[in-house]
Amino acid sequence: MRIIGRVGGVLAVMLAAGVASGDVAALVSRLLEAHGWGAPAREAVLDDAAARVAARLADRPEAPAPEAPDAHVRFVLQALAVGDAEVRPFTLRHAAPADFEARLPALLTRLDRRFPPTHFGVATAVRHGAYTTTIVTIHRGVTLDEPLPVTAAPGDLVRVAGALRRGYFAPRVLYEPPGRPVSELDATAEDRRVHAALSFDAGPGAYGIELLADSRHGPVVLLNHRVWVGTAPPALPTVRIAPPPAEGTPPDRGLFELVNQERLRSGARPLEWDPRLAQVAAAYAGTLRRLSTLAHHSSDEGTLASRLRLAGLRFERLAENLAEADGPAAALDAFRASPGHKRNVVDPGLTHVGVGVAGRYFVVAFATWPKPPAVTPTRPPRRPSPRRRRRRRHRRPPACERR
């Protein structure tokens, strides 16, 4: 599947279409503001990404699904050095701008109020009289001083520095060198600044860099970026093939099986299914679907720790992965692409898991239960030997009894 081979052709088509693309961008800006999303800034690099995606989807005979394909959009953004984690793409095939204007408000309701769009890009491709318009919206939680590189040489240093958006705090950087476990670095600086330095010292390969921060909605991934060191980045998206779950397997059990396959590949022991964790995870998956969001904290149910305590469960360790995906395999791919989520999947210190699914929302709750207190075996009282019993019988009475 070629990603960027037809970009030039699409730009030529857009120019031939006159000012239709500019009209659509103005329309998007106006509708975003009218629906309470403020005034996100239009960004040229996001226009470029939208043009590449619209080019590919315009050649399909069937109309694309409005949110398809999310993985393709992320691949294009990665190639353009855009690592923002909160991305919402929309694609519509329409016959005229008026048709687009009528259908767009329904799509805007799918945006997440917790992570409102701060930037957007839009492009329209025309094929055989039909318009295919792609909108790419992002929520930028951290503004970097310099964009992270896509490629680097072994031994290079990279600096992750920038400013956090208001509402985020306690930033940290997760760093995944090839062939090594994920490490975590404190990236806190003064005045909501972020600063961390990394070295590409593990040889050639793909290095994962992820920036997380806390918020009132729980921990949030703000940046997820991959740097190709000593090797060229892939020209096509990487497709990972895993043995599919058995036919008829429910999606929660299907993801459970895929997670354990991933653990076995990393050398970790399989997790045990826990129905109590599964019940908590299923209830929270329903909450996420109702709120149309991915957040580790809910105002009604709190965090995973509070949800487990409410269920009367005591734990020694816990972790939680969330995904909005088309199925178990897509959810696992999302976990693999994130150093923090992958760390939870392969963590050898976690022993039990429960999975909840509600529509496209997947919740994976990991836990390690406290070990029962060690019980010291009690020894029965020793019976005196026959010789000692005879001595007690013939023992002289005390002096007070002999008087």
C-alpha cells in the first residue's frame, strides 16, 4: 500500500479544482468554532498529511468510513515528524461543498471534550467528479522547541524540550531502545517546561520516545514518536501478523490471548484471567463508550485503583491499558506502538488480567494480588518422656507439705 506516491497528483487536482480546498478549510474553522471547539490553528504540515490521506482514499471505488483509516493517518504524520498522540482524522466523500457542510457537524460530535483540537489540517481530492475531503485534528499537549528527528545516526543525542499546555503536570519520558526494556526518565522542569536528553546508544533500529503527563483525567500520552537510527524508515506501514483467536472467541478473550502471545515472545510468563478484574474492566469500558473518550480517570468512578477498592479488591501492583480500535488485533497493535502500553503488556511483575470491551472501547486491567501472610506451623506441646514422668511422681513434696 503506497502512502505518498500520489501526493503531487493530488495537489495538481486540487489546484485544478480552484479554491474548493480553501473554502472547505474556512468552513471547517467556522463549524469548529460554532460548535464550541474554539479556533484551532490551521497547520501546513497537517494540510500535507490530509492531502496524502485524501489522495489514497480518493482512488477507492467505495466511499471510505468517516474515521478510516486511523493507522494510515498516524503513519503519514510520523513520516512528517508529527508525534502528537491525540489525533482525530475524518474523511468524507461528497458531491458538492454543500453536502460536506451538511454532514460535517455530525462528525464533530465525535471529538473528545477532554482533549479538544488545538490544530487541524484539511485537503480535498477530486476523482471522477467526486470530492474526497480529509480533516486531521490534533490535540497538542506539549509544544516542542524543536521537532524530534525521524532519522538519526548511532550515538547521536536528542533533546526533548518544550512547554506543557495548561492542565498537564509531572511530565516523564518513556524511552524504548531496540532490544532493551522501556526506561522512564523524569522530564520535569520549571514553569510547565519539559526537558530530557536521550542517547541513541543501543545500535541501529527503531527507538520509541513517548512523553506522558498527569492531568485531572489521569495520565495522558501527549507525544508518541519513533526515530530510525542507522536505518531508513519504512516506506509502508508495518503489518504485524499474529495468530488469530479461535473462531467464535469473544473480543475480550481474544485480546487476552493476544496479550499472552506477546508476553511469551518477550520471555514473560502468561497472565492469569481474573473474572473480578474482567468485571471491573467491562464496567469501565461501558463508561468510556458512553462518554466517547479514552481517559484513565472518570469523575464518577475515579481511577483503576479506586474502582478496584470499590469492588473490595486489594492489590499489590496494577496497570491499565485503554484502546479505541476495530478489534482485538488492532488494540494490541496500538499497545505495541506505545512504549508505555507495551511496558504494561510485557511487565513480568504483573500476574493477573481482566479485559472489558464495549463497542470499539477496550479496557485491560492488570494486577498483582498481595501474597497471603506466611503462616508459621505451630508445634504441638512436647510430652515428657516416661522417665521424666516417673521423676515427677516420686518427687519429694515441698517443705511446707512435709510439716
